[in-house]
Amino acid sequence: MSFRKYKRYVEEGDVVAIHMGRDTLKAVTVVKDEIQSNKLGSFPHNDWIGREYGSKVYSKKGSFVYLLHPTPELWTLMLPHRTQILYLADISFISAYLELKPGSRMIESGTGSASFSHSIARTIAPTGHLFSFEYHEERANLARQEFKDHGLDDLITLTHRDVCKDGFGLSDTVNAVFLDLPAPWEAVESAKKAFKQHRTGKICTFSPCIEQVSKTVAALNEHKFVDITMFECLIRNQEVYSVKKLTVDHAIQNIRHMDARRKENKAKAKRSIDEVNEEEPVPVSVSPVDEDDIPDMTISRTRLEMKGHTSYLTFATFLPVEAGTAPAATE
Amino acid sequence: MSAALETATVPAITTEDDISEDFPHIKADQCLFLTLPSGNVKQITLKPDTKIPLGKFGTFKANALIGQPFGLTYQILNNSGDIKPVRNTALEDIESTEANNREIFDSKDAQKLTHEDIEKMKREFPDEADEESIIKKIIESHSSFEKKTEWSKAKYVQRKKKKFSKEFTPMRPTLYSVAEYFFERNPEKIGFLRVDTLAQILNFANVHAEARYLVVDDTQGLLISAVAERMGGYGQIMGIHDGLSSNYDVLRYHNFSKRVLDTISTLPWTMVDKDEPTSDGWVEFTEEEFEALTDREKINYTRRRKTVKRIEAARAILNEGGFDGLIVASQYLPMSILDRLLPFVAGSRPVVIYNINKEVLIDAFLHMRSSNEYVGVQMTESWLRRYQVLPGRTHPEMTTSAGGGYILSAYRTFDTPNPHLEASKSEEQSEAKKAKTSE
């Protein structure tokens, strides 16, 4: 299954990311004899099977799409939104702060549309495990099926549960906890028990409102988490263009050209009324600026729109329990 | 190409990965980051049977820390350097009172104790002059301490604690803590690569275990160690480097296990070209020829042979091609890197290039946008803001980093020709041939 490990060639059953130009992406499951019809044309799946990922495939009328290998990053851009999702800026920062790597064991609540879940599974594979909790039954079922379809169900245990009411039901199990809940402070106590008790752990809560942050910080402090801090992270895109190196000299040349043209037209008009008048001077013609002669320069600028806010990321460290860690004896 | 090509080998402290260990505590000879009460971070190597000096904060026995957990705060108990874990004071609950600063006069004379008085106290009563009693005495001799608001008092106590505490907190070196340490202390060394940008590079490049990555790292190893951590010892990393040997100094700060370090192979830029010979005039000896050498010659030969074999093995890995990603943080112009390394990258795999200056990236951006060998070309910049979160006093930090660099990313594609055109072309050709022969 293509989500689990990189493949070179497309096989039946793979989920392929079709790139349709202008960075439009669509997830399509490869089925023999099926045809992918979209605004660009018709693309039979049989043309894809056995092709190298990254290839272009064409419709009969000459339009084309690229076959891209699914990744959690592409999935985030293509997935069906059942809830508000996390994007790369927050996903990557949280993954780094929570020290995720192969072997990490982590709690995520709530699963939502599983954007972050796909990224976590990829980061902690092959030896780690994600315990994901979703309190909405239908969303839980959809996510569970998705993990199965994407070959991730050995890495992710999805539980339908209201963790604020009933806790996580885990103890001494995880290195990291991520809470994307309306009231994350209600889950802090249960989260604390879930950490592996003999080593440091990290917790992150994801809240759009500052009031939620205040309540969460109070709860973290009450439960003796340390190094409590909070971040915002946003990405903005840069656009790059090629422009002509226009100067005021070009402007002056153009004005002179326009001036000369006007004089020439006046003279022409006058000549057509009187006969040719030998004493009237012939206006000098001035050619306009030829843009092809002007060298290019490459420039860049920030795109006009950017995300203003996703959520506040509150982090804290769980400390190992002191009992049982007797200091080393003196020499 | 005849000089010795020795890699800067990083010693593996353990064969275990800390995540799979049951008791992943501090080990001998490990690199540690110690957070001091002043907020500064001191980097040390925990050599056994030594004493570790922490300047004015004291000295402690290295052996006392071996086997202890990361993250706890340890207090230095006495001049012998014994330590014990103490409670790490988080935000203490501070209630507001009626006090305000209206009647407080800012004056140096408010505090009666001088620096000399305090030093005298420490010398005459070394055991009594512990942190708490010194601070208590300082508070007692401050003429307007009681008038301060509770917040102001807490801040005052905290400031004094920073000066007189004999405590430290060992931090586990991770992708995050190492990146933060260098960005704060020596950003130029790591190409000004800020931790949020580094994290984004790893995600754009889909870095994960059991894959193979080509890395060009001019950040003295920060990038390659982040990739190595995310691969956890599964897969391969090929680092193409400047100079005769790689300079991945940052690697040693991570205390990587042997498994993780073994995933990294390196080659200098000259070895990328298939036609470049591995060694000039080096010949492998037969057993008899080897025995005939002097002891000195034997040592030199063996060393040289080891290097040549290592380079040959690394070249074999590179020439397999089909890498799952190309990740670059380099001073060199991206097009010159892509021209040489793109052929080694498999289809649909990410190409991710970082630079602190966007001008270095913009020409490559235009080329990639107009090329059929890349899709999804974008250039991004990250904005990061940290907040202080205290009850009633939550606000963004007063100082922050202004820029974290730029990332140019894309997916590698193939400019596959249109088979329908080819088919109709050859149909036309065979029709034309038929027509001709029938004439």
C-alpha cells in the first residue's frame, strides 16, 4: 500500500495523487479498467498501472496530469474535510517540539479529519504507535476505515471515546500527547497518567482562543508540568517573477516618441489641407522603446494573502516522577 | 584526489536508541545541555571521574549524574560536588494584593546589604549560607520590599534566585533542543537555519524511516542530524560535502546510537561524477606484497586502503540512484546542485532547498516553474512568535527572531512524451510509406 512505504511504480489499489496543473490535486484509488474523468479530460487507470511515479499521463485530446506518490503533506491538501484540519506549519512545528521520531508513542485527541494523524504515523513508523481518540462516532468510523485503506492500521489505534469525561485509559505508555479539543484542560490529568513515568515527555494543546490557552496553562501548572510556553507559527508564500529593467531613460524615449508622433500627425493633417509646403519642416520620427531589447531581472515578493491565525500552540514538559530516582552515592 | 579522505567519525556512545530503552537516562561520555538558573545553557561532555565546573553556580561530580534522568533539576549540595534532585518551581500561584508601586522610590540605597556583605556571609557560614537564607536576608534588609506588589516581589525573588541558586537542569539533546541551542548562540554556523524552518524542511521532504535521502548540508551537520533523527537508524543518508572530509560537527551533540550513525555515508563533490576515478595510482597489494612492507608502510597502506574502500562503498550507494528526496542547505547556487544531483532522484520525490537569502533561490524557482521536471514549485517563509504565558500576564515575548530563511520546494517529475502523438505520428508515417510504395 503506497502510504506505508515509498514505491517506484504504480500498482492497482494504490492511492495516487493526480496533479492537474495550477497545483490542483486529487486523490484517486487505482482500479483496473476504471477511467478518471475531470475537467482536463479522460484518463484510463490502465495507463497508470506499471508507470513510474512522477510520470505524465495524457488524455486522447492531449491534456495531461502527473501521477504523484501519496505523502502525508499531499494528503493534507487533498483529504475530505470533516472538521477544521492542521496544516504543514503547525504539523511540522509540533512534531519537532514533541520530539517525534521512529519508535515514539503518542496520544492524539481528537482525530478529526486525520490530517495530523497521517503525518504522525509516517514520522513514528516503523516501531512507534499512535493512540488516536475521536468522540464523534461517525468520524471515528470513517477515520478507522481510512487508516485501514491506507495501510496504517498497524501503527494507529483509533478509539471512539470522550476523553474529557472518561480519560484516555492509558498509563505509563506514551512519550507525547497532543490535544486538539475545545476544553483541553479537562484532559490534562488523564494525560499526565498516560506518560511513561520514568522519563521526560512533552504535551501540546492546540487552541484558537487565548482564553482556552489561559485555562490550559492553569491546568498544566496545577498538575506540575514545567517549561510551559506558547507559540504561533505561520507560513507565507513568496512569488517570483521576471520583469524588464525599465528606467526613466525608457520613459523619456517613449514620451519623445509620443510627442513626435503627434507632430507628425499634425503635419500630415495640415499637408492634406494645403498642398505640400516646402517651408514646413518634416518632423523627426522617434521610435518607441522595444521591450525585447531591455534585459530582464528576477524579482520576488510576498503573496498578498496569508493565513492570519490557525491556533495557539501551548507546550509543556512532563517530568519523571522523583520517587525511585535516588541520587547516586558519593564516591 | 590523492590526499587522505578520512571522515570525521563521530563516536557512538551507545548501540541503543534512547526511545527503545527502558531507562533512557544520562550516560557516561554523553553530550549534555545544562540549563542554568540564569537561563543560559551550558554544553558539557559528561566524562566519568571528573568534576564539572559551572562557574559561579558551583561544581559537581560527573559520576553523580550518570544514570540519572534528564529534565529534573539537580542542586549542588556541597563543595564536594554531591547533587540531589529538587522540585522544579513552575509558575507559583501568585495572588494580587492591594500593593502598588506608588510609594516606592527607586534608589540604590533601598538594599542595605552590599556585595561584600553577601560574600562574607557565604565564606563565614558556608553551610547556612544556602540559597534560601541568603535570599531571605536580602529581602529582610530591603527597605521597601513589603510595599512591592506580589508580582514585583516574585520577580525580585526570581532575579535573586537566578544569581544565587546552585542548580542545573540537564536537557536531552534532540532535533529541537540542539537546533535552538545553535540558533541562539551561533546562528552563522548553522546557516541561520531556525528550528521551525528546519521542521518544515523535514515535512516538505517527507523524511521518514526506511527511505534514502541525498543531503547537501553546509550547516555543519544540523540538517543531516535532523534527517538522521527522523530516520531512526532505518534507511540511508548520502551526504555530499565540500572539502576532502565532511564537517558535520553538530552530529556529535545528539548522542546518536551506532545504528543511527551507520545510516550516514558521505562523499565529496568530486565523487559525484561517474567518470572521476576514486583514487589516483593507489593499487591493492597481494598478501606477499603486503608482508614485504615495513611496519610503518603497513600502517599507512592499511589506513589508505580503508579510506578507498569506504569511498568505493559510498559511490556504489550513490550510483544506485533512485533516492527518495534531495534536501539542500548550501551556499552554492541551487541550479548547479540540481544539474548534478537531480538524475539521482526518483520520480515524484520531493526536492527541498533552503537558504537564508531568497535571492539565491529565485533563479532556480523560475527555472523549476517553467520546467516539466518539477511540479508544485513553491517558495515559503516561516513566521514564528513565542508568548510568555503567566496568569494575568500573557503576552508575546518582547524580543523575537526576525527571519528564519526561505524554502524552495517541488516534486520531481518526468517529461514523459505523449504516446498518443507518437502513435499517430507513426501511423501517419506508415500511411505515407504505404502511399509511396503503392505509387
